[in-house]
Amino acid sequence: MTEVRDKLLGYINGELLADRALIAGPDTPLFADGWIESLSILKLIAYLELVTGREIPDEEIVMKNFQDVNTIAEHFGTKRP
Amino acid sequence: MSEAIATPETGFDNGMAELSRLQEWIPVGPEVQLGSRMMALINWLDSKFVAFATETGAREMSVPHCIERSVLEQAGYFDSFPGEGVVDENRGGYLSPATCYHCYAKLAAASLPEPGIWTCISRCGRNEGKEELGRLRKFMMREIVLVGAADWVRQQRRKGMDRILAFAKSLQLRVTLQTASDPFFAGGAARGMMLLQQIKQLKYELRAPVDAPGTEMAIASFNLHEMFFSRRFGFVVNNGVPTHSGCIAFGLERWALALAMQLGPERAFKLSGEEHK
């Protein structure tokens, strides 16, 4: 879970928010104030699938699982394919 | 989705067969001809939605019959719904796919001194390429449009959901309120928009079972647009506070159909003849 969390934080800050003066922390609400937009979420999900080695079905892409990096890592970093 | 609220269960009454026998719902291709009692029910329902809107401070806005293609382009309609066709009225314009597009066009470049609520009604048109009960090519949509700061718009939408859920319950109409996303075609940025809608709970639908258990029809939707339309049409509130919008939409034929099918036509038609208690 920690590995997934650290990789996600690195990807979000290094790639998704690269052009912006924003640094996300593990508990930053990713979907408040337009931090993550439509193209970025697709990249985030693709990266999450790469890191976890499993396909993420649309049904699991809900706020409960995507509130911030901690909740993403908790849900997807511990669940087996 | 996770947030489903159900009103008490009522029975089906073979409503469609009865509606056909009474000649109150006559399918003509992808459109429908309504009998006078269905029309009366629709008008009664609309009067209830207007009353709800004005109770919340809405002003009525008159909108034109047709909408220009340029307005739909400005609204991003063709990017957001690449698979849907618009309905050409051969009068130099289209039937709008949703009533609220007219409203944003009227608010273009406006500087609003305070948050605002408007309500308007129009005949809408969509070529969705699907054949389902209640999915009409041309239909009437009443909308309530909300413009203000993010928290205010979200609160107004919540109030609207509570009020309309209570109204459905008072009619003994069985419904569920569910998070939803628009049926974008999969792939590309459109899928991203759909997933964002899903995560951020931007869209709720009030769905009513019709015809048979497991068959549902969306009769209302409660939508947050964030700053999508205020940016595209350039309207601001309170001297430029980040301006959000939202809308509450009612498909009038679908409400009447759901009532007739769940309660039985005769019981549904009585609603428009005597004030519901």
C-alpha cells in the first residue's frame, strides 16, 4: 500500500500537475477545485492499472475510492486482482 | 450506485396496455401522440414544478422554439455527446437537446449581482439511436437553472432533490435517486468526463420503474456543471466570484408515463382533476 501511495504521489506531482504550481499530499482532495481534469483522470487510472497490475472497472471509480492518494492506495493497493 | 433512496412500493397495473386502449399514448415512430387526459396530467405536473421553482425564488424565463447550432457549439454539446444527433426543425435551427442551453445563451456575458434561479420550458429533441420505453425523439423538458458560488449551487441542488423526492412519494410514485453519468461514448476525453461526473457525483437521476421490475426510466436529473457553462458563456456572479451552475430537469412525458404505468391511467389522470392531498 505504501509503495502504491508513493508511486501515485510521484506520478501526480511529476506528471499530472507538472505544469502547475501545486503539490499534492497524500490527503489532498484530488477532485476539489479542479485539480484533476478529464484527460488527467484517464492517465491516473492507466497509471494505477500499471502499478497495481489489474484492470480498474468503472464501477470502482467513485469518490469513496478516489478521495485522495491515501484512499486510492488503501482501496487499490491492498485489493488483489 | 451507492446512494439509492426508495419510496414505498406500489404495484404495476398493466398501464401501457390500458394507455393504448384509451388512446392516450400512441407511439408514432420515435415520437408519441398524447391524448387529452395525458396532456392534462403533463400540464398539472408542470404546474407543480413551476410552483416548486418559484417557491425557491426562481424567475420564469421565456425561451425560443429553436436553438442555433452556434449556441450548441459554444456549449460544447457536440464534444460532450459525439454520438447524439440533434433534431433539425427546418426553421433555421434545432430543437435543443436540453432546455437549459437556452438559458445559458440568454445569460451570456451577464454580470449578476447575486446568485440566481431561473425556470424555463421547451420542446427538446434528441436522436439517440435507441429504442426504449419513454425515450422520445421530441419531448417537453422543464428545467430549473441555478447560478452562483459552488456551495450555494450544491445546496440548492440538494434542496431540489429532497423536495422532488418528497413530491414523488406524495404521489405514491416509486422512484430511486441514484448517482449517474451521461452516456458518453467510451474512449478519449469523453470517457474521462464521464468518470469525473461519476467520482464527483455531479449528476443524480430520479428513476422510476416502468413496465416490469428491472426496467427503469429517468424522469428527472439534478446536475452540477461546476464552471463549465459560466466559462463558455462568460457569465459571472458577485463581481467575479468563481461562478458555478447547475440544473434540475424534468422529463414531462416520462413523469406522466411513469405515473400512468405505476398507478394505472385512471388513478393518474385523477391527479390533474383534483388537487393532490
